[in-house]
Amino acid sequence: MMVLQRHKQALMAYLKAYAAKNLGAIEMMFAEDISLCDWNLAVQGKAAALAETQKNFDAVRELQIEVLAVHESAEAVAAELLIRVDRQHELRVVDVLGFDDQGLIRSIRAYKGL
């Protein structure tokens, strides 16, 4: 039960940092061997994942993230999200975060819905 709560807290901290475009906070949450995969790309390693995250931040002025639902397992947590970009566009996304033994994010898989 404690592991699930810790993963959910890590997810919420990650989403808060992402919405704030706080790359420094995100860097501290990523494992060195993180894999990041979404509907456009797949990268491996902390430096590459941070570079892609920065590109996303640079492409928008403002992000608002609404958590619609959270699903938890012992190894991962998934969140159904409504992401508002620059108050003009809405994306429905599911983020699945996996964690290492230290509680760092070791994988992020993002799926875009319609």
C-alpha cells in the first residue's frame, strides 16, 4: 500500500512540475536510464528525456493539466489527463510512469486519445 501511495505522490509531483515547466524539478525525479516514449518519439537516457521535455516546454507558453483518473499497480501508475495548451488546445492523454527501486521515474509512456 505504501508503494502505491508513493508512486501516486511521485506522479502528482511530476505533473505539477511539468505544468510549471520546471525542468530542474523533473530532472531530480528521473532515473539515469529512463525511457520516454510517446506518440511521436522514443528516447533512452536522462539527458535525452530532459532534452525532449525542454522542447515541449519551449513549444508552448502555458500548460494546464487536469487529472481525470489515476490507476495504480505495484510497479507503475497511470493517469488519464486533460491537458490544456496555451488555453486554446486540449489533449486527452494517458501517462504511464514506471519506477525504479529508489522511487525514481524509470519509464514514461504517453498515449494520446481523441
